[in-house]
Amino acid sequence: MLQSSYVQTALQFAATPIVAPAASLLRPKVLCCLSPPLSYCVRPQCSSHLLYLTADAATTAALYLLLPLHHQVLCCLSLLVNVLGPDAHHTYPIILPVLQTALHPNSSQPELLEDGLCLWLVALRNVPGGLGAQQQQGSVATPVQGLFQLTPALTACLTSSTEHIYLGMQIISSLLLLGGALFLATYGPQLIAACTAYVGEVVERGLLLMLPPMDILLIAAPQQAAPMIQPFMQRLLGLTLSGRESGVAVANSLTLIGRLLLQSPSAFEQLIGTAAAADIGASGAATGPEVLLVSLGSLWCEAFDSIAQPLARKLSACALATLIGLPVKALLNLLPIMLNHITSVWLEVESSGADEPTTERGEMFYAQGLWSSNSSSSGWDHGVGFGDGGLLLGQSLTASEEAQGEAERRQVLRDAEPLKHVKISRLLADKLAAAAAVHGQDFSAAMAALDPAIGQQLQAVMAAAAQAGR
């Protein structure tokens, strides 16, 4: 009861018009005291008192940003959005003018940019609804569209510097999860162009951060995304084959390339054809599509043991099986090592039942996702700071990762994982049959030359495929 009374008094003070500048300075400090541990008290009180704050939101926002405590203002708004969760739309009349000022490319207060990006991300994560929730609204105006309309500021931010790539990629992911294909059609080309310019220009960490948003694109809106990300994928393919990147960067890049191969074979074929025409190859020499595919397959086999995530290993095993079925005779030279990797992953995930989606073990398998912690959205120990309010903003952002709306959208994304419906054994059997039909005697000779141990593993996989086909 005492806590509830304290919260009501604090909100009344924060919402009461104050003329004296000295008293105005206390308002952000009071709001900052309303931390998440008091959320059960804050939420019932908040919406009514916010009506006072939003009566003249533009003036209020301008006043806040002129105060010496502007970092604390953005910090307290982030905390408030987290506390309200699905009801955070009550704060939009306040936070949207604040964000428009903080994120403006020509802002007179550039030191607010990073804090503004943090507040924007927290707001996006707390929007309720499933995957592509705002796409379902169509052309109907909603308060959330104000959050989408800030996207040009993000494009300008990413284009001008790599400084904010960490926050930028998290915001792109949340925008895609929330806006779906409709958001992609409106803002996708500009954002993808900004990301494409980063490929080859950022360190390993920066490259790894860009891959998860592209993967979200290919799952959430595959038809629109596959052609749209061609320039990004072409630069990524060239960088992967260049030999200049680390083993971790190559392994994760191959995972995204594999996603494109499995999700949109025609887009992958276009990627290889365009890359070959541009003379992209492992040695930089002129090459054709078949030579490029062999170089890619060879690199994949070399890097396979560096692929750590179980789901990523399954994806790469499926990708190698798909390569076997292509009408490229030179790939038969890689058949022994490709089959060795594929059958090993089959033993790890399918034979053991680890990837069965209807079991608790399978749910954990898919919940881990494709990407290692190096490219995840957690971990604010990677040199990201937030000015004077850094600690509380970092805590607010970490808390927002578990926001109800974002959690629901990511769960829908996991449920939509195409690999849930793919059996390695069945896919490999189909692709081996395709290779046998295309290559005839050459394929038979390659199979006959397999190491007996690999042949024994392959027999077990084929038996499982036959059983699954019954």
C-alpha cells in the first residue's frame, strides 16, 4: 500500500505543470525512481497521469531536451516504456517528439543519438502483437506507425558512420519482426543498401551483427527479401571466398548463404550467376558458375567444423546435400568429404532425435537458433555506452529483450523455421538420386570409391530415409 501511494504521488508530481525551472529539474529524477521492481504499482496509475504530460507533448518534449538532464530524461522514458509494456502506447505522444529530435541527422544535440536509438529499440520491443503485427493493420493509421516513420533517421545514421551498428542491427531486427513485408516494401531497400555498404568495411563483430537481420528477412518475407538482398549477398559471397576473413566470419556467412540456397533456390542461382559474371572467385580470377560452386563447396567443407550452433550445422548439412544434387560434375570430387559431414550431422541431430520439433529436446534445439552469442542481441559489454545515463539505459535495454511483444514475435519466427520440416536423410536421398540421374557412370564411380566407413554411415542414413518415406 505504501509503495502504491508513493508511485501515485511521484506520477502526480511528474505530471503537474511546473513553472519554476529548478523544480522542473527534479521531474526526470522522480520518474527514474519508478523502476521495473515497482511495475505492478506503476501500470495501474500511469495512463491517467500521462494525460497531463501529453496535453502539450511537443512543448513538453522540447522542454525536456533543453534541460541539463536530457540523458536522464531519455533514460527514464526507457524505464517507463518497459514498465508499461503492452500499454506503452500511452507514452507515444511524449516519446515520438523526443525521438524525432534525438534522432534527427542535423540535431543540435548529437550526443543524444545513441540514447535515442536505445529508447526507440525499447519502444519497438514493447509493441504488442505477433510476427508482422503491424502489417495486418494495412493502411489503417496506428500509433506504432510513428515508430516506423523514424526509419529514415536510422538509414542516415548507418550511412554516415559505423559507430552505431550494434544498436542499428537490433532496431532493424525489431522493425522487421513488427512490420513484416509491408515495412520491408517501404523501407527495406534503403536499409539493405546501408548494410550492403558495410560488408567488407567493418570488423568481424560488425559483420556478424548484420547476419541475423538478413536471416529474419528470409524467413519472415522470403518472396520479397530474396531478390532485395542480392547486392548484400553478392558482396558477402565475394568476401567469404576472398580468404581474408576469420574462420568465425566465414562459418556464419556460409550459414546465411545456405539459408538462401534452401529458402530460394532461384535467388541462389541468380547470386552465383551474377557473382560469376563479376569475376568473383577464391583467387580473384575470371570464373564461371560451375567453378564458383566448386570453390564454395570446397570452402564449406573446410569450414564445416567451425560451425558451432547445432541448427546451423543442420542447415549446412542440408545445403551440402543440395549442392550434391546440382548438375555440376566437378562437385563429385568433393563427394567423400561432403557425405562425411552430412552423415555426421545426421547422427548428431536426426538419428539422436535432437531435432524432433514435437519434443522438449527439439524445442530447445530450435530455440538456440542459428547464430552464436557473437552475433546475438545480448551482451552490453562490447563497448557500447550511453552517455551519462549509461547504466540505467543498458539495464532498460536488457530488460526489453524479454518484452512480451518481442518475445511473441520471436516465438512465431521460431515456429516458422523451415528446417523443422526437413529431414536430412530424406533430402540427401533425393539429391543423391538426382546426382545419379545427371552424372550416370561418373556418379557410380565416385560412390564406389568412398571410404568404407563413410559408406557404412551412408547406408544407415539411406535406411532412415527409406523408413521415413513409408
